[in-house]
Amino acid sequence: ANLYGANLYGANLYGANLWDLGQDSRGYRFLLYFNKEDATFTIRAGCRSLAYPEEARAHWQTRHEDNPMLHVEVLAKLTMAHLIRVFVLQERAKAENKEEAQ
């Protein structure tokens, strides 16, 4: 479903595999999405939708170096995405191992 422009205020998105990484100082909201089908992650920010970590890191690693605060904000969001990714993949592996053991 295309939710572009949808107001999700108050929506219960538990289990949606969607994490809000916050806004940067320009007002761009960064969202991390996990696709359960193929175990891939995507970061969406502004008009960008990039596979994480490959495309997103390549795109943002050297961006905004002329604005150090913005550069740090974006790198912090990528770090948050990394930590969420590690946790999700560990939990997925635990669940798969548990299923195999049964």
C-alpha cells in the first residue's frame, strides 16, 4: 500500500517492521523498513529509498560534509539502523533455530 501523505498519528504499527529513526535538522524523516519475505532492510528519507546497509551507507557516508552537524545527524541515524538490523536478524535466527529444534 502506498501511504505517501497518510496521517498515521495514533496508529498502532506494532509488528509492522517499521522503525522511525527520527528527523534531521532539515525536517527529513528517516524510516527503516524490514521486509520479512527476503530479510532485507530499506531506509526511506525525503525522496530517497535505499537498501540498507549497502546503498544507504554508500549514499550518505560522505554527504553533507560541508554541514558537520547534519552529517553527524545522518550518520547517527545510520548507526541506529545498524543496531536495529543486528537485533532483528539475531531474533529471526533464534526463531528459525527454535523452529528447527522442534
